[in-house]
Amino acid sequence: MELEMCAVEAFDNRSDKNTEHKDLRIMDHPSYNQIPKFFDPPPKPEDKTRQLLRREAHSLFLQDQAEELLNAEDLNDLWRTLEMHVTKTTRSKRQLINLDNYLIVVSKVGAKCQKLMTVALFFELMLSSNYPGLLDIVSIYNHIIRRVSVIQGRIGLSSYDDLGQGYLNESDLESYITDIIPKLTQIRDCLQPSFERFYVCTLVKKFFFFLDHLHMRRIRIRDIVSSGLLSQLLALSDKPNYKDAKENETTNCFSMPAILGVYEKYLDLDKDHDGMLSKKELSKYGSGSLTSIFLDRAFEVCRTYSGKMDYKTFLDFHFAMENRKSLPALHYIFRILDINQQGYLTAQTLRYFYAGIEARFKTLKAEAVNFQDLKDEIFDMVRPKDPLKITLKDLTNSGQGETVLSILIEFDKFLAYENREENPQNV
């Protein structure tokens, strides 16, 4: 009864200027007569009652969403119905179904399943079918399983978004991953308690590196779901056979071998074992040919502690170096190269970083490439909108971002580019 009274007070008539929530209201604007108001700000932290109401409403909404999901019984019923309406069985025992029988299956399964089994789905799966006019019933069933898994993941993520604003911060995502580890069969059974915090930290940083490259310190739940990263993470809950387990080790970026590989790389660089990386230690990263000028700038731009890089900062650096074709990596490297923070690179900027490449040539007592020739080649590759400035958008539009940035920061990549006609596989 008390909660109901609070609700009445919180959502009372706007014209009541004596209400304690009047500061949260916006005076009606004349435009509201034609255009509805689309946004209500979330309650302030000190407004405990409205926060409680919002959390409760959000929780009830998620419960309703969860009840719409297919359960194990629904999925078993779907499989039995598919098997009953197989159109053709191949010599290799593949069970195939045509559109007519597919529609019969749709008419016989429950309402929750019917929402997922559309005609559009049939034709979507047909694009990857090896049988004209027919679908393997396993492909239909697996698609529904994956779809349910993704929806479950979205609901699971949303439960960590207390106020239902549609995004998670690092702490929220950390809690989510920590809580689902017991369900990740391929991780749970081999995760040492002492390594758990590093595993969780690596996953959280990977999500944020690829989905928050503008550094908003939060990620939209819809972006997490649509990115494919969540699907990879949840795939670790399956019990794979030996072949699938070996494949996951190399293809799933959240597998234990993949995460251990990143962590061990950090430990190998940390020669003095103080848990941090100095500029000298980081210079051994990869092939050890990142230029000193680039590393100097990286330590200026990235967050450091007494001039040293911790594991979290290293993770961003590592993800950028290993995924240079991706937009987040281009953002990361471009921010380091943009020495004047002006949003573009000039010929002077290129000359500044090329000095690091030149220094390597001098060390080898070899003749360096003429900078003017290199500068002209870079501008020809990128074809920027402004002939004197290269923006990040110019780099991404040109499709040459990875190449241009790599030859400015890494000597081995520069040599590979210069010798691309002899060894194209190295570029």
C-alpha cells in the first residue's frame, strides 16, 4: 500500500507545483501539441523512491521478456515436429524440409516458436543451403537455439542495467561476466581462482575497446548483442567434442588459450617483474620494431603510472596493434599520431613520425627512402578531401588506413611495404 501511495505521488498531475518531484518535471512546451515528448530523464540518485520504482518496473519487464523465451520442452517439441515433417532424407542421413512442410511445422508449434520461425527465416537460411528448395532441419533448429541464446544474453545483460537506460558501464559488465563464468563450461573447468580477475578484466577491456572507441565509458546493450562478441562468449557454455574444442582455442577470442596468450605476452615483456611495463620493455612488443617516436607518443597519450603502463592500458595497446584493420584500432593509433590534437595529419606530422623509421635505417647503416616520395605516395593512397590534411575519415574511406599507419610506426611493416612486390604476403 505504501509503495502504491509513493507511485501516485511520483506520477501525480504536472500542474501540482507543491509536489516534491516538481524539479524533475519539464514545463509543457507548445510543440508537445504536435510532437510527443520522447524522453523522460532518469531519477536523480537522491530520489530513492523513484529509483526503486524504476528498478521494480524494469525487473518486471525483464521477467515478462524471459517468459516469452523458448524453454527446453519447447525446443524438444520443435525438433520432434521438424523430424515428423521431413521432406527428404539424403544418403548421408541429412533430413531436409521444403517450404510447404516448413509452414506445416510452423502451424503446429507453439506461439512462442512461431514468432521466430518466419517465412523470411526460411529464405534467409536458403542462402547458405546446398540443397535447392530444401533446408537441413538441423540448420533451422540451430538457428533457433542461437537466437534464443542471444535473447537470453540480452535479457541477462539488461538485468545489470538497474534503471533500464540501455547501457552498461565497466563495473556492470564486470559483474555480468563474473556471474556467468560458472555457466561457461569451457572456462569454468580450467580457470584458476588466482587468474579469474585477469580473465574478467581482459574480457571487459576487449568489449570496451571494440564497442566504446569514443571513450564514453559505457556501451549500449544493443551494440553488445549485435557485435557478435556476446555470441562468442556464450558459445563457451557448450560442451564441445574434441574437434570443436581445438577449433574454439584458435577461433574464439574469449577461449582460455586466447586470453592466456595475451596475459603471457604481458608477463614476457615485464622483464623486471614489477607488474608494469616501461617504454623500454614495451619496445620489445611483437617484432620489436615499433619506433621510439611512436612509443614516446603512446606513453604521452595513454594512461600511465609513474611513466609505466599497467595491464589494463596494455590491453588497449595490444588490441590496437593486433587488429589494425578495425575502426577502433585506427581510432586508437590515429589519436597517438595526432600530435597537435587537431583531428588531422599533415605532411609535417608524417615527417615527424618518419624520423623514427629513418633512425632505424641509420642504425642499419642503410639508405633511407626519400621522405617527399613517401609523403606523395601516402597522399595518393588516401586521396584526402583536403589535399593538405588527412583525417581519420579519409583513412577509413580509402581502405588504406592499416597500411598508412603501420608504415609510420613500425620499421618491419615499412620494409614489408617497400618490398611488397617481392613479398606481397608480408604487407
